[in-house]
Amino acid sequence: MAKILVLGAGISGHVAASHLRRKLSKDHQVVVVSPNSNYQWIPSNIWVGIGRMKSKEILFPLTPLYKRKGIDFLQAKAVAFYPEGDEGQQLPYVLVEHMSAESKGKKEKVTYDYLINATGPKLNFEATEGLLPGKNKTHSVCTYTHAEPTWKALDQLIQEMKQGKNAKILIGTGHAKATCQGAAFEYILNVEQELRRHKVRDRADITWISNEYHLGDFGMDGMLLSYGSNIMKSKEMVEMVFEDRGINWILGAGVNKIEDGKAHYENLEGEHKTETFDFAMLIPVFSGHGFKAFDKNNNDITDKLFKGFMIVDANYTSKPYKEWTAQDWPETYQNPTYKNIFAPGIAFAPPHSISKPRKSKNGTEIFPSPPRTGMPSGITAKLVADNIIDTIKKGKDSQDHKGSMANMGAACIASAGYGTFSGSGISITTYPIVPDYKKYPDTHGRKLGKTFGEIGLAGHWLKLTLHYVFMYKAKMKPFWWLLPE
């Protein structure tokens, strides 16, 4: 009997556990450890943050589902990794701390034969002084616990605007190395649409602030894409969208401090500036969770497992940005030292930045970190699960399932306004996610035809449809496995 331990119940962890349980016999144990007792469909937090959905529509409790499906669940957080066990415990294990009300604070050793680290990122708000959800007029849509209070604050501002108040709204990234520009991009477009719906758009000054060098970078160095019968840069498309909606933008901005209604930032020219606001939604930098790892003699071996995030089969050799290639990205998400440990999705350490690294004249790094959210999280989780399944069934290490972000496409549908007949969506499909400049030298590292963009009401319908499709899939309803990741 094999025991597979999955850390995290987000997109990656939940996908991996679902496939493991479906394909392995009951002789094998699947255990999920997560500090959150609920599953949340994170992409729809955007709509919670504008009051168009309630939290209950994007989440469900994990315990009843896992119990019904034969998955063991422990509400706890990982503390330390012992991939060789220790003197008292011969099997490898993860030390966890219970989070449930009944046993909060209790420490436990959870053993495993195979480990999937799907803990995702730490939302490192504290890396920017004063950037705390609900404080200093700044807010977040990163989780459902953030998104509902964000809508309450925005709604209050809208009511004040209806009484004659003029307001400044700031949305974007809250740190010089933040990623997830896509979520902020969705949110700013939805906020702009809501202000129109409430007939107060003329009272709002809306500004996008980002560490991107160009609009439409999204941490992927931008893209050249097909747009109808035209070929255009993502920069040009986003400029068109912002100009059409009267949204201002500040680029190359490394936000470093938040005060009440003030965002202090440094730009690439080395200038220190301040932007005022009445309401802000700023994405924090993502970081690893600061896990420690120890060998069987209790020696610190953290550097064998972690480089901020978890080390996998990538090429982490130090070399200049221009010398990195698409082939440096991982394919199996397996730790090279401990072959029974894997890290799909955001949990793996990227080998390098996708966007060109830039520094201000003061030496401050200001550029997006590589994104690994959404579709890549689900795809990499499934391939990790399939490799573990094959290894168990064959009785020997099997890594036949591979998928590098350098040969993987991704579809992103950014909501640009909620409404059955007035909504809009921006659909962008990218292939590959990590540009391959050797294979596609004339099209900015990507294949035209597979890299395209569209804007319109159909995008909103598709985005809304996918919300229900993926909630159905996450709840493991009949034939859920036929739906793509």
C-alpha cells in the first residue's frame, strides 16, 4: 500500500488528489493537508470583489466531499519537511500544525511514500510596508475572505460618489516584484464597469499602477498575438482597452510603502513618487512559505528542497537573462534529490524570470515575477499525479508524463465587466507560456494562430460558463474527469 500526501487544497492540490483517488485502488491512501477547510475557485474572487457573487457561490467545505470520495483530510499547515524521517520515525514525513478549532496548535508527523507539495504562494503583504487588506484604504481580492470586505468598501465609496464625492481609485501591483497582473487587470475593468452601472463613472479617476515595463506584459514578457485579421502586441491591445475606458496608467513602479490613502513608489528612473487614492486594490508579492527541511540526523537540508519555492527538475544554473532558454523550465516537477517529492503549480521554484529583469537607477529590481497560476497549475498537478500513479502500478520510477510551460499553452479569459447582455471578456490564448525565441524567433517566442486575443460579450459568457464548469469539476460530480484542466 502506498500513502500519497498532498499539501494544499487549492487548484493544484485538489486536482492532484482528485485524480489520485479516482485512478488508485482503495488499497492506497490519499491524504490532503490544508490550513483552509474550504475549496475556493479563485478566479471568481474578482466578481465577489464587485458584489456580483457571494463567497458561498465560489467555495464549498472539503471535509464532506473528501469523506465521500475516500480522501483523508487534515486541516493543518505544514511546518517542516523530513524527507529521510528521523531517529524516532523511519518513514519520511512532514511536521504539521493543526488549524481546526478542536485541535488548534497540535503538532503531528504525517508520513508518506510520495509527497506533492501544492502549498502555492504565501501572500506576502508584509513585504510592502502598510499593505494590509482592509487597512490604509487598500484591499485585496486574492481570497474570498478578502474579496467580500473589498466589495463593502467599494460599495461604500460608490454611495459617497452618488452623493457628490469625487474619488481616486488605484489598482495594480503593490510590490516591485509582484506577479498576478492578470487578476488586477480583471479587477480594474470590472470596477470601471460597475461605476458605469451605478452612473458614477464621471466622478472617478481610475489609475493602473504596475511594475510592468509595458502594458500587457503580465509577467510573460508580453506577446505578439492575432487579433481578428490583424497582428498586434499585447501592449497595444491593453492600451486600446484602457484608452477606451478612460483608465490612466503608471508603469515601471515598485510600490514600497502604503500610508492612509497614499502609495509611495520608486520608478525605473530612480524617482520616488506618491499616488493618492480613496480606494486601492494592490496585489502583493508572492513568496515561498519559509519551510525548513532536515535530514535523519536533524541537519538542515533546506537548500536541497527549497529555493524560496520548491526545487524541481529545472536548470537553476546562474547565467545572464539572455542566455536562459525555454528548455531550462521543468517537465516533471520532481525534486532531483528526493525522487518521491513533487511540486506542481505555484509551489515550484521558477528557474528564471520570463519578463526581462530591470533595475531602477538606484539598483532596485522592478519587474514581474513569473506567473504559474490557473491553467498551468491544473495541468502540472495532473501530470504529477499520473506519474505517481504509474510508478505505483509499475513498481518502478516512471516519468512518462511531461509538460513544460515552454511547450504548454494556456487560455486566460479576463472578465472585463459582469452582465448578461452588457458584460465583456478579454480572451487571450498563449502558446507557449514561456516564450521559445529559438523556435519562434520572428513572433516574440510564440506561435501565431495559437496566440490570439478577442474582446467581447462572448468572452464574458465563456468566463461565466467556466465558473460553473470548474465548480462542477471540483466537486467531483459525475464524469468530472472528462473536463479539461
